[in-house]
Amino acid sequence: MPTVLDILIIMNNYFHDVATATLISAAAIMWALEKRAVAGGGDDLGLLTRAYPTLTKFANIALAWVIVGGIPRVITFNTHDLGASWADLGPAIAAKHIVEVAAVVAGVLLWRRVRARIAEGAAARA
């Protein structure tokens, strides 16, 4: 029978996956809004400008959860996650983390580009 600690660890693992999906979703929405702003006019840049703080907040909270929630997930991986040995899953997990780190770096670059675009739009309106 699972203990309260087991249930909390399993819940953390699920929320860790949700946080990863939230981070990817926030970046996808930001990318789509930026593409629309580039193709459109001032109204589209206004939409991007209004969405930027909310999407940034979601992304920051999700990234923090991915990092903090990943710690107990790593510690309890063999007992509460897939239960397989590192030898079986090590290469796949390493590849997954390389892709995820690349996605985070791409997201940071996207956020910086969008922030600059918003600043340029504000300067042009002033």
C-alpha cells in the first residue's frame, strides 16, 4: 500500500510533466503571436504586448517547477517513475534532456527577441 510520501512523489512527477507541457505551450503561443505581429500591424503587436507578461509568468513558474520538481524525480526515479534501470533508459533520458535544454535555450532567445520587438514598437509609437 502506498504511503503519503509515495503519493506526493507520484503527484510531483505528474505535475513535473504538466509544467513541461505548460512551458512548451507558453513558448508556442508566444511564437505564434510574434509571427502574427511581424506579419500584421499595430493591433497584432498590441496583442503580443498584452500577452507577453502573462505568458512570461506562466513560463517562469513552469520552468521553476521543472527544475525544482525534477530534483525529487531524479532521486526517486528507480522506485517511483519507470522503475527501469539507468542502463536501460540512460541514453534515452540523456537525449531527452539534451532536447529539453535546447528547447529552453530557444525559448530564452525567443523571449529576448519578443521583448526587443515590443520595445521597438513602443519606441516607434512614442
